[in-house]
Amino acid sequence: MADLFGARAEPNVCWQDREIRFDCNANDINLRQGEELITLVDSVEDTKGNNGDLGELRVSNLRLCWISKKNRRTNICIGHNCITSVNVRAATSRIKGSTQSLYVLTKYHNQRFEFIFTATATENATDSLFASIQGVFRAYDSSRLYRDLKLRGALVVDRELRLLPLEQTYSRVNGVWNLSAEQGNLGTFFISNVRVVWYANLAENFNVSIPYLQIRSIKVRDSKFGQALVIETTPASGGYILGFKVDPKETLDYVFKEISSLWQVYAANPVFGVEYHPDASGLAGSASGILPSEQDVEIVEPTDRGDALAQYYADGAGGKGADRDPVYCAELGLAVEGLKEGLTVEQLWSVL
């Protein structure tokens, strides 16, 4: 539970799109390198957890952030990777009464959370907010190769790398042995501005795509095959240790220096690949994190709210994300997890 209240991640690790955090400090709310604010909506109520309390909702290429106007220490950060669905349904607001609100369903650490946001500025504000968040979420979901390690994917066609929209290839290195097997597999390296890709010459679908975002360390170490390039990935991507044999020694040194250099360049200016541009009627915002005058204010770490989080659990305080007992569904002809009261199978199909 500690990470829900802003436990420190490893340096240079991108947590913003992969975690849900409550009551973040000022630095964690600010945009990180490569994060772009897409939409900022004022006068948004956190209808489920802080009903009657207005704040601002920020939508970036990595996360949603709701920040209370009364107390900036009361805030919520929701990474796009945690979102399972976004929908508009009826809710009861202390400010607007019975109204249409934005429902954001999430899953994090095997716990399911439900957030309800109500835009109070105009009548169609919630619909505009829904369109923006859904558009950003789809852009995020379709650009995972920029951020996620991928094994055995459709990465190479006719011995050529399938480039991502913002990707540029710098080097192609032949004769690279993947040391994952006892005898090794001969293949080819592609080194680009966002990732390193290796594929086997005899089977293009035997490959791995390693984004710089998921690299923890790059070293040249001794192995039973001689000196090898070793890439260690972050725990979030599985904590793999991948070894590659590159001959001759001069080529190994060149590959090591190039990947290390591009990794450092990427760390300074990450490319997350989430491209979304609101139309003229959208709610595009131009603010960038907390105002400079607020950055000098020391925010005292809040005390643990404990079961105050229970109001955000999708199944209430008692369930806390636990699975419900299976029941037979006549519409599907299958045994399924029991639905939440008031929810139907038809409504679930219409979520997306």
C-alpha cells in the first residue's frame, strides 16, 4: 500500500503511466521529461472520493491527475497503463445533483479501483472530457512498442525492421549471437532512437524489442562464449538479463558505445510515442505542471489515509478488489464472475 501514497521509485524509472498514487507531493505531480499535457479541465469534482470538492483534471500522454482546489495535497494520479475502461454513466453529485459523469475503471496490484469525475463547467463538459480521455487512452494503447519489452512479435518483415511512426534507425549490425540458448542463435541487431531490436536470421519471428525506457543497465561482461554485451531490463518489464555475442572486439565496443549513448540521450528526452491532438472543439490545455510560484512551497507528506481508499475500490470497502463467486450466465452460456449489482452483460459489452 505504501506505493499508493508516493513511495519512491528507482531513479530514472518511469512510474507515471504504470501506477496509481494518492496524495502525491509537488515533484510527483509535475510533468516529467517527455510528458506532455494534452488537456486541462477546471471545475471537476471527484464524485466518488471527494464529493462536493472541486479540482482540476489534467490529462497527459502518461496519466490522469486530479488535484483538489481546497488542498493540493489531496490529489490522484492514474497511469494510463492501469486503466481498463472509460465510460459515461449517471451519478449523483453534491454540486450538480443527478448528472452524467465520467467513470474510470482501473486495476493495479490485483486491486480494482473505480473513479468518478464530474465536469461542472458546462452541460457538455463531461462528454468533451470523455472524448479527450478516450482518445488519449487509445493513442497510448496503440503505441506500447515504444515503452514495453516485446518478445516474438511482428517486428521484422523481409529482414527489415518495421519502423514506428517516430522511430529512426541508426545502425544495423549483422552476425550478432543471442546467448539465451546453450548454443546461441545467430541474428541481426537494429539500433534506433527508441529501442534495440534483435531477430534470428533463420526465423524472423524469434526476436526481441527492448525499449530504452525498460533498460536498467548495459555492460560488457565475460561469458563462456567470451566477452558479451549484457542488457538488463527493469523489474517492470520482467527483469530479463539478455546476452549478445558480437565479433570482432572492435564491433562489440562500437555497439556498446552507440547503445549506451542513445540510451543516455533517450533518458534526457524520452519519446513515449503517444500522439493525440484534440480538435478545435477539444479542451486542449497549455499549462505545464504546477506554477513556478508553487514549486517553492514545501508540501508536508500526508499521513496514511488507510481505509479512506476503500471508497475508491470498485467493489466497495469489503471487496477490496477480491474476485466474486462464479455464476452461470445464460446470455453467454458460460460461467462468469458475478456482476456488480445493477450491472448487466449488455452494459459491459458497450463499455468500449
